[in-house]
Amino acid sequence: MENITGQNNEFTLIFPHNRIDCTSSQNDKFNKIINQANITITGNNNRISMYFDTEESAEELLLSNGFLLIVKGDNNIVNMGTIILRYSTILGAGVSRTANNCRIDIGNRVVINGVTLYLQEDDSYVSIGDDSQLSWGIDIWCTDAHTITDLKGEPINFAKCIEIGKHVWIG
């Protein structure tokens, strides 16, 4: 995969009756789709799992103009349930900088209209529960993107986790 670099990365598409490991599979159809998709994974030991009802729904989501997944860093995990993407930019761990040990969990039947997730701090986490809906222009940040220090120069602000429950509407 041209857009997945590093060692021991996994990108798995999971369907009701089978799964495709895109980093080691000989499945020409999905290897081509992944290479055409707006996906960049750089680093080591990253695990991306995406759940779909059908192969057609996987192809539709991965090749849509609104889908973007960027993971920069090591040991990051992205679990994406059966989402409904209307138009969005989904960004994983580390957008313009590297972040390690981050996690994104998106439940099933989540409607995403225009959401950007930023995990730019090590050990940060975002969870969105089943049957939730997110409107346009939503940015979810597990960071304030800069460090605040005390008088000794020690950081005093650290990334926090964001958990959005089931059946939540964010507008």
C-alpha cells in the first residue's frame, strides 16, 4: 500500500461474513480502493478497523470526496462502525504532528455530516456511541494544540478524552 507506511500496521475491513486485511491481502479490488482513498497512515503498529454491511458500502465510503483519514504516529487505534457519511473530514491521530497511543471508536449507525476529529496529543481518545448524529462544522479536539507551562517550564495542560454517548445529536 502506497499510502500506508511503517511497520506492523493493520488496516482491516470487516463485513458480516468476512474480513479483509488490506495491508497483507491479495484482494486486488480493495487494494486499489485503499490506494485511491484519502487515507494516510505513517508510523508503526497502528490498527484501523472499519465495519461495513456490504462491500458496496465500503467502496462508497472510502472513495467519497468527504472521507479523509490521517494517522501519524505509533500504536494508534481507529475502530469505525457502520457510519453514514454525508460529507465529512475524519482525521485520526496526529494531523499536522505525530501522536502516539491514541484511539478513536465510532459506533454503528452514526450519521456524520461534517466532522473533524483531532487527536494530536499522546494517549488521547474519542468515542462516539451508536445511533448518534453529528451536524456540519463540528470539530472535536482532544487538545488545545499548544502547551501551557508553569513558571518552571513544566506542561500543565494535557490531552483529555472525549466520550459522546449513544443516541446523541450534536448540532
